[in-house]
Amino acid sequence: MECDKCDRDAVMHAAYSGGHLCETHFCASVDKRVRGRIRKDSLVPRDATPEDPDTWVIGLSGGKDSVVLTHILDETFGPDPRIEMVALTIHEGIEGYRDESVDACVELAADIEMRHELVTYEEEFGVRMDDVVEDDPENMAPCAYCGVFRRDLLERYADEYGADKLLTGHNLDDEAETALMNVLEGDVEQMARHFDASLGRFEDRNRSADFVPRAKPLRDIPEKEVALYAHLKDLPAHITECPHSSEAFRGEIQELMLELEDNHPGTRHSIMSGYEEIAELAADRYRGDGEVDLDDCDRCGSKTARDVCRKCRLLESLRAV
């Protein structure tokens, strides 16, 4: 099959659009959509200058999504003195899996000459995820522990590095799955929080002064297209699923989403289009309702609605084993 834009062989067929694209036009298409999302979400503030640049911390895990995001951001804003970028990698302590992905992060950061910082659960918390999974004092899925620890480090170090924004590599599949989960759970308030946290234009969000605002420039790109882009660009991505991954409900949603997309191409895009509008309406409705004043955790200083934050309570349980 030939590319729709030239006479070269197509490397992909997008069933949701009917398009066939060669390597060159496919990669250009991904670049264009990511840059379009950056413009639409107003990531670059009008008052950013070389003297007072906007600082972006990029969550770089070494997987395909974060590697592609970092590559495109460097291609787009590397020469731009209005933007400063820092790649932040978190090592959870998963033998083999994370060691290899950290190598990918180091290689990419060196190739593009981007500042790269590495922090570890072991140094920060005195735990490794391999041990957490074995001990499991709270009888929870590994992702429940890891999510709390990872969010804490991303937020803490983004703040330490003076980030104006924290960018993550969530793709279209990730966001559509989260949207469908929130709908099926009937969690309208979570939809509102989702909008303010990472979905809306920066001008439209109700941003908290307690947290670094997040952005997801890859959220229009299907997961398979991200993987194909990483392959075609020969990026040093570590494409392997975490051995401790076990989010049961999300796994069911993933299977459902794949089936829906196969039978009805464009389902993911449709879900996100409608969900973003609903989430914005929900944000307008719930802002100010039941807001909780956040104080500093008595033990670590992180923002929390309780005397002791969730992270510190989990660490206490782990140390008691």
C-alpha cells in the first residue's frame, strides 16, 4: 500500500482515519499532533523570555512514551531559550526491568545533551519495590504502593528544580482508559479533578498553588503509534511491561478498549472528545465544593489533608514488617 501523500510504501494504516502513511509522513504526523496539543493547551506562556524561561520537568522512565515525548520536546524546544527542560528518572528498585530502562534514559539524555536527574526509592525511602511486593503489609496491588511513592518524588523534585510544569508521557490509550474508568465508576468529582490537574488549557484550569501543574502532550497519540515512532526513530526505549503491574480493573478496561477500537475505529478519540467537555463542566460545578485545606505532613512536609501523608503511613507499615 502506498502512502497517501507520496508514492513511497506505507508503514502504517490508521483505521480511525483511513490514512496510510510512509515513514517520513507518519513521523511528521506524530510531531504535528504533539506540537498542536502543546499549542492548544497553552504550555508555552506568552511572557516566557530567555531571561525568565519556563522550566519543564519531564518524567523520563525509559519506556516508549516518555522517550518519544522527550525526543519530540527536545526537537521542538531544545534550541528555544524561553524553555528550560530537565529529565527526571525514578528508579523504583525493580531488578532487571528498571535497570535497563534507566540505561535507556541515560543514553537518550546524553544523546540530546539534556540535563538528567536520577532519584531512587532506596535512597529516598529506604525501600525497593521488589521488597515491597514481597512484604505487602497493606495487602494491596504493587501499583498502589508504587503510585504513591512515584507521585511524591515527581512532585517533590519538580518543585525542587523550580518546575513551572511537570510533563508526563501519557498516550491516548492511557487517557481514554482513565476516562472510561471514571465514567463507569460514576466519579464525577474525579473527572473535575482530572480536568484541573492535566486536561484543560492552562488558562481554563483551577490550578493549586500546592502542586506543580501537569501536562500530557502525547495524549492525542495512540499507544501503537508511539511504539512505531520510537522504532522508526531508533530511540533507546525499553519496551517491556513492569513485572509487578497488576491493576485488575484497568486491565479489564484495556481489553474492552481494544475490542471497541477494533470494531469501531475512532472510539478512543470520541471518548476523549466527549469526556474533556464533560470534565470541564464538572470542574465548573465542583470547584470550591468540599475543598480540603492542605497542611504539611508532620513527618516529611508533603502537602496532605491529614497529620501524616499517605506515603509516610505506607512507609511506616513497611518498616513494621
